[in-house]
Amino acid sequence: VVHDIVNTSSQDIPAQLYFQLVRDGNKLAGESAFYSTFTGPAIYTEAKKYQKVEFADVKKKNMDIEKQSSTGYVAMVQHYFASAWVLPDGLMRNISMDAVDIGERMADCCYRATLIAPLEPIAAGKSKSVSATLFAGPQEEHELEAVYPGLELVKDYGWLTILAKPLYWLLHKLNNLLDNWGWSIVALVVLIKAAFYWLNAHAYKSMAKMKAINPKIMDMRERLKDNPQQMQVEMMKIYREEKVNPLGGCLPIAIQIPVFIALYWVLLSTVEMRNAPWVLWIHDLAAPDTSLGVWFGVPVGILPIVMTLTTVLQTALNPAPPDPMQAKLMWIMPLAFSVMFFFFPSGLVLYWITNNVLSIAQQWVINTRMGVPPQFNLPKF
């Protein structure tokens, strides 16, 4: 956008350029209560880098933002899309955000992000031309980087950006190769599982050992159920004799959690998933699977049902905790988590199914090799 300011008067005049972005504070249509992405204003300056500001903080004037800068941009961000004013570096600008009362026309007020750039006085009969860039469109990372370095940060990766960016890069390369975002998700999960194969193998070996000694522990708990202190002593004795670490199956898996959380944010925030088909009935990886309809407001589809079944199978393969309450929680938490996935985008559900299937296969093979036949520990409520 080019601004030509012409002074047709007979004296010098001060001038300034005014840029603003305005949007209401209403929730996005179709936004799920089970997951959310950032919606609101954001700024980027050389001093404080990228800053997101919640609408509530704008309304309360509780903002710690850079008020003046000679670099950067202001933006309005929502899931998959953003708009931004980018001024030339070196042009000083004042930055502000405020809430604008618009009466009762909307459920909330409007919010405004503003840049004001004071210019040198324009001499009589002279003119000045200043260019600025207005971006309004989808959050395609490569396009955002081309507009202005740092503008790609409007794509919300949560607090694990350092892991999410290389995962998105790899996902993008896989899609260039496979030309299908669904299969690219599957391929990416396969590569991640391969990278963590030995960590997972260590965890599953520890679980297999726990499963092998579980009958001995359950028998001991029954004998000493009236003597909790002695029970703990005997349990630790069994662990030492069998050379089993009760946390051995947890720590290797815990190390991988940040990677899979980062991948979750990559799939949730990648606009290329919108209207991207996979196979058969999956025509939009960014939308919930509703292949079986919507029952009482709940989207019901084949993918989340398969995900629930794989979660049940994976939980059943794990050794049952000796404590009855822990054994119940071992089942309640995954099942509750599975219910949430009925509302999640199909791409996220596909990622979780792939991860579950690969985990089940690896655990099954390791248990068999160690001479511990796979057993299904069904819940007892």
C-alpha cells in the first residue's frame, strides 16, 4: 500500500500515517471447547520480539507491550488466518491497543491494534511517499516469512515452537513427496517412532518384566493387606530380587512427551489441513470426522471410534498397577481422553491412531521375544 501525501498549502505541515486493525471479541464459529488456539492482537518489535495479547488484557489495559519501535508489525490473529500491517524498518511508529465500545450490536466490544508513524514536516508544494504492507490471509509459514521475517510467528505453536518448527518443516517435505497430507501425517509419526525406537523398547521391556512379576506382587498384597508397611517392604524386596525398576517404563516415554505435544500443535495450527482430503470418507483433515452423523451435538465418526479401540487395546496390554485405585485410573483417564477426540480434527485423530498402532505392535513384539505372552488386563470397577 503506497501513501502519497501532497502538501498543496503555502506553508510546511506536520504529517503522520495511521494504520489500524479492528475485530470483535466474539469466539470463532465452530470452535471446540476441548481445544483452543489464540485469537487476538499481536505485535513484533526488535526489542521484545513477538508478543501476543489477550482480549481481556486489552480491555483491562493490562499490557506490557513495546510502545514505540522502528521495526516490526501489528497483527490480528485467529485460528488459521491473520492480518498484519508491516511498515518499513527504520520508520519510527507508536504502538497501541485498545477496546472500542460499539454498544449492543455485538456480544462484546471491538478491539483495535494501531500504528501511528510521525513523518518529517512536508514543505509547501512538496509531497512524500511511504509504502506499507498489508497482509491478510492464511497462516502459510513460507508465505508469512516472505512478507516479513518474524511474521510466521503468528502461527500459534504454543510453548514448544523450538520443536514444532522442524516438525512442520519435515511434514511439509513429506507432503511434497507424497502429495497427501493424511499420508504425510502417517509417515511423520512412523519416522518419529523410529527415532525413539530404542527408548520405547527399553520402556516396553520394563513393562514386560513388571507384567511377569505381577502375579507374585498380587499374591503378596493379598497376604499382607492388613499390614501396609510390611507390604511396601516386601514389594521393594521383590523389585530388587527381580531387578525391576517400577519407573523404568515411564521415564523413556516421558522424555518423548514434548515431541508429541509439539506435533499436536503443528497439526492443530497448519492451515494446509483445511479441506485437505485423506482417503475415502475423510475430505477435510481440519474438521471432526462425522461419517456416522452427529448424535445429540456430538460428532460421531469411524476415526475416533478406531482411536478409542486402539487406546483400549494399548491400555489392556500394560501391566495392571497393584493398587486398585491406580488400576481404575489407568482406564478412566484414557477413555475420557478418547471421548474428547470425537471433537478433534481428523488429522489429529489420525496421528494418534498411527501412534497407538505402532506402539501396540512394538510392545507385542517385545513381550513375545521376552517370553511374556501378551495378556489383556481388563478393567475391574
